[in-house]
Amino acid sequence: MAGVIHENRLAFMRYTISRLRELLRNLPQNRLDLFHLIPFLLHVNDSAFPGYVESPLPFYVIFRFEHSGFYRAATRLLKLSDEKLKQLAPEKEPVLGLYLMGSAGTLTQTGRSDFDFWVIVREDQMGPEAMGLLARKLKDIEVWCHEKHGQEVTFFIMDIEKLRRNEFSTVDGESSGSAQRTLLKDEFYRTFIMIAGKIPLWAVLPPDITEDGLPEFMTAMADASVPMEDYIDTGHLGDLDPRECLGALLWQVYKARKDPVKSLIKASLAAAYAFMDGDSSGLVSSRVRNNFENARIDDYQDDPYTLVFETIMAFYEDMNDAEGLELIRQCIFLRLMSYPLITEPDSGSPKGRLMARFLDAWKPEPGIIERLSSFNLLDEKSKIAFEDRIFDKISFLYELVLRSVDEGRVTLFMNKEDITILKNRTAAFRGRKPGKIPRCSTCLAARTGMVTLDMASMTDAKGGETWLLFEEGKGPGNPVFQGSSRVELLGFLLANRLEKAL
């Protein structure tokens, strides 16, 4: 038993190293240094560092963080003396673990990828006051990372007991709340990178173990003297009920306003899961764990998103949806090209090799690749039209899954409040009310700060006036937006948060 856990732990650590290698490859030096510092800022509470919270309570820090490479890297960057480090030595360690999740460290990472961290704690041990202090500290670190380094960082505090039960927060700007339960844990398991603290037990258990067989295995681990203090039980990932996927799809309809390409990929995965008949072996996280032992540096074949792409393309093929398959292939291509800011990957990199394999299997029609590769150069109308196709496809997937389940039972998987919030937000975004200010393309929004917009007015043959908004250097013949007055153009800029580009 101890030998099995030891071998699985080594495989998991090799996999973690390979993921970190991909993450570091895509970070410029300033953001690499920041990435090394963030765990240290969480771990210490001293007025000399960002995130300091004044309190008479002893601060709660990361389990055995002093033994991690991140601790050594941070102390080296900050040039801290041994005396200073002794002063910073923590008294308590109930932050059980810090984990990075999402696209960072995968082949879909871009220069704009956020750092999303899960901070796992025992809420009952910390108490309300300490939990409030921790939340305040993390918010201060987020603000400092954004203002000083231009890096978006978000911390999600997770109580271990709620995490085991797949109980997540209600809907807010960054969380889908009860819209995702098992799905959110699947995303965590398939994308997380261990930063510091305890190793999730899921990563070292035999892949074929069931929830019913877990207690017996845990007893055997104890009898084999496996050091359990090194591990944390984040919960079993059981079978997925297709009704849960409805909430995830509705969430992606709403999230598509920010990044439609990413949302269609996630929505397609949720739809694929909805038709798996509860077979958890088909979950991407299960396939990721099964491949830990095969992990190699610079290998693209077992990357989480390689497996996601394979899953969703197979889903459209199984549905005989040729139009959907073509659209998702275009979205996968754009995702690998770092959409919405198009950048071609280096041909020798893992991402470049995956791209080559993907294109060889796709064999797109002439002109498609050229058009997608110069997506940023398309006119605004063409970009919006492409995004509208994506919005319609996500809505189609929602309706497809909805017809296969009993909508009246969805409340078993989503809070009523969350359903109302998501439906209202989606209706406001997708609605076409008269006089509603149109949205700009995702590409234009992403280029805020990189592009300058100009205004000009034109008079037609009948003496009517039209105001045009266009990118500097492109001229009014290729407008981003046009209206009947300067005020209408200003309203478009404000509604789309483009005022700084003027």
C-alpha cells in the first residue's frame, strides 16, 4: 500500500513539474518574479510586505511552506537575511494548501492569463474574525498585483469540509456558485498546479478506486504507516448528473460576453458531459490523473486542454453536427493562437506541435487559416458576426441539454437565487431592445490601451450627419461604430469601457 502511494506521488510530482515548466515558459521575467512572490506574501504578515493586515491575532499561514521551492525563490528575490526570516516564522499553519488552477500552465496559457488560486482552510478552526482577516489580506494582494504589476490575480478561499461536499459560493462576478458543483471540481482536478501545502489525496489514490472503496483503502494506508499529514482529502469525484450541466451552460452563455471562444469550449465540454450517462471515467480530470505516470517535460499529448479538445471534437462528431464541429475547430485554433490577441505559437514548442497535429487532422478549407490568423485585422462587423455564431451555438447547447432533462428538477443542482441572477444577466446581455447600445467585439475590448480611436462626422447628400468611430490609422472607411451624434459615440465608448482609447 505504501509503495502504491509512493509511486503515485512521484508520478504526480513529475506531472506538476511538467506543468510548471509550461507556465514558466510563457511568463516574462517580471511576471515570473511576481509568481514566485505571491505565495510568500500570503504566508507572511509583516508591514514590510504587501498584504499586511494589522491584528493582535496570530496569522494563519501555509502548511510547511518553508520547505517549498517557492519559499526559497521568494527569499532569494527579496534578499532576506536569516535573522529576518526568523522574525517572520509563523506560529500557526492551518492554511492547508495553495493551488493554481485554470489555463495557467496549460497550452492555452497566454500573456494575459489570470492567476487563479484556491486557498484551502479549515473554517471552523479559524473562526469568523480570522477568516475576515485572511479575506482582507488576499484582497490587498490582488489589488497590489493589479496596480503594480498589471497582473490579474484572484484568490478563492475554500473550506475543506464544503469542498469535499462540492458546496461552492453563490454567484458573483468571478464565481458560478451553485451553477457548477461536480463540474467545478472536475475543472480543479484537471487543471490545478500544486504550489504549496498538502497534496490532494485524489492525486495519489489508484485511479479506479470508488467512493465506497475509499474508507477501506484509507484504513489500509494507516496500517501501512503512510504519513497522512502530507495529504488533504478534497473529496471524491463521482458520477455527473446531466442536470448539473444546465447550470454550467447557462453560466457560459453569460460568460461569453467576455471571451466567447473560451466559453464555447467550456460549454461544449459541459454538453459532452451531459450525454456521458454518468460515466465518470470519461471526465477529463480522470484521464489527466490516469496519465500522471506518462508526464514528460514539453509533452503536449497529456496537457489538460489537449484532452478537452479531443473530448469536445468527438462530441460534435458523435452528434453529426458538421457546422458545430467546424465552429469548435475554429475556436480551438483561435485559443491556441492566444485569442483575443492573436499570436502564433513557436513551431518547436509543445503548443506549436499540438497546433501542427491539430491542423493536419482538420484539413480546413482554403482561406480559413489565413482569415483566422489575421483575426485582429478583420473589420468590427465581421468579428461581431463570428461572436454571434458562438453565442447562438452556446444557446443551442443549452436548449439541447434542457430537452434531455426535466427542467423542473434543475433546482436540485442550482440555488433558486443563482438561477434568477444568471437568467437576468443573460437576458440583459443577449437582449435586443430598441435603443440598446451595441457591444464591441472581444478583440477590440482586449486591445484597450493598445489602440487609439478617433471620431469624425460626415454629411450625406441629403444633409444628414453621421458620426463615425474608427481606429487611428485605418480611417473612417472602416468604422468600429457609427451613430447619429457625438453623444451616441460617447455612450458606446462608456458602455464598452473604451473611453481610455479615445
